Amino acid sequence: AKTDLVRRTLSKQLGECEVREIIASPEPWHYRSRVSLRLEEEAGRLSIGYRQGPRASAAVPLTACKLAAPEIEACIGELQQLLDTYRGGTTDKLPVRIQLHSTAKDAGMMMVFPLRIHASQRKFWRNWLTELNIPGGIWFATGNRAGALGAKSWIEADQGAEPMLTSWMGSPLKVHPGAFCQANKAVADLVCKRISVWAQRHNFKTIWDLYGGYGSLGFAAGGKAAAVKIIESSKWSQPVAETLASVAECRQMKFYIGDVLKEFKRLSPEVTDSDLVILDPPSSGVHKEVLDLITNLHVRKVCYLSCNPARLARDLAELTDGGFRITEIQPYDFFPQTAAIETLALLSR
């Protein structure tokens, strides 16, 4: 069904195109190493749950989640039981989002507040959560009303708090909880391995990893020979990228923090026809001016990982109009038991 969805969606913009059968997740359940839960208050009662959609304000309450890693699922149930006992006063600022994630010491937590909280309020939450088993510790952060982190967000680790634990090409990797990392690390590794095999045939000089996070796709493509240049808006991804550069034995890595369009436009004179551009944008897709830049440069290869088939179709149409042809479209089931899907597209000209 998911493969058919990708085929139908792409055909509306691109006509008939070959889409390979979806690659399944090695684990159909308990695959999420990170979950993001919305905290809601109604009639004095607190509950946690998943948002019903990207723009939805309400959440679906839950006390368990079979998609989450076992240690995270256990923490969800215990947390809701604890929230049932909450009797906070008017001065207690409530978090808008709670992230639970895997760490080297089991489950960890990040509480995201709409405003920066004082030390006394952090102490309140720290003490109140002592009954909850969180071996990975607690991080405190500020975000917007939806709990999303931005360039001006503040994040502080409680004493002993651990970073998230994921993997890259089979190697364990610790990630700052403010940075983006794929929740299904097993499927993320499958994507990295596919990109690595494909890239080895082309001997790229430089990998341009746009919307790159900490560079997991870029380092997979670069191997030990190519330079990797990452453009990413999150400052918390940079130290992870520096660690991963060492793990990947990358000979040269540069990390640019900022808006992808602004930074890529500034750096575009450095792009050559021996380079690869990787696109891993948010669900809104790639900025049209970024696509225009790519089509007007000498670059001949593009790798695009998308979490939104409709936006992928739109952006592939722009790239094919600019002279690229699609050589491979491979869906991956990052999120079994849900409607979500990721699709890898490889392009050449």
C-alpha cells in the first residue's frame, strides 16, 4: 500500500516512473529510539500523547506505545501514572513537549518549555520526577508553543544526563537531544548503506549535505576519500558531526550553521561537476531557490531523501525540468504501523 501511494503521488507530477517495492523495517514493533509527546492540561489533569497532525493542537492521549523501544514504552506508562498525581501550583511552568529517548543508560528525557524556567522550577521538576525511572537523566529546553526547538532555544542538561544513543553504519553514536536523528536507526542504516554503495561508483570530490543534520547521509556517501560539507540550521548537530567525521574516517569535514538557501548560495561557486548534492529536507520539501541553484550549477548527481511523497514529487519535477533524470526511487518503511513513509531518490545528468 505504501509503495502504491508513492507511485500514485509521483505519477501526478512526473508521469509513469519506476518505483521499487518498499524495503521493510527489520523491526515492525518497538523500533523507535525517540518519541515526542505533547503535554496537555484539561480540568486540572495532565496527560501525554501524540499530536494528531503537523498543525493539530490536540493530542491523542496514551499510556503505552508499541512503536517505542521497550525502555521508552515502560517510561511512557510510568510517566502518565505520575502525571495523574500532579497537583502543581500556579507558579509551576508546564512543559509543552516531552521527548523520551534511548541512551547508553536506558531511557532519558528532555522537557521543552515555552519560556526559559528558573533554577527553582528545574529543581521542582527534578524532585517531582524522582519516582520515575529515568536512568538516562533529564534535559531542560525552551521551544515555541508547539515545543519545536529553534536557533534561540536554550538547552541544559541536568547532572548526569546522557545524550541520545543511536547508530551509524553499525557503529554506536551519541547524539545531543536537541539535534535531529532518525527514530528508526535500523532503517536509517539501510539507507546509509545504499547511498554508500551507490556513491562508491562515482568517486565524488565533495559531498554537499543540505539540511544535513549531523551528516549521516553525507559521511555515508563520502567514504574516506571525499570532503563532506554540511549545511544545517541546528547548532546542536555540529559536535555530533565532528564525532561522526572521526568514526567515518572522513579526510575533511566542514559544518556550516545557518539557513540552507543563504549558506548554499554563498558557497555555490565552490560546487563542481565532481560533487554530489544530498537533500534531506523537512516535510515542507526543498526551497525552490535551492533547486534552482542546483539545476544552474555544474553538479551532475543528486541524492534526495524525503518524508513527504507530495513534496518529493514537486521537487523532482523541478529537478527533471532542470535536466536531471531519475535513476532510482526506493521507498523505506521507517515507521511501520503508521501511514508515514520515507523515499530515497537518486538523480543524474
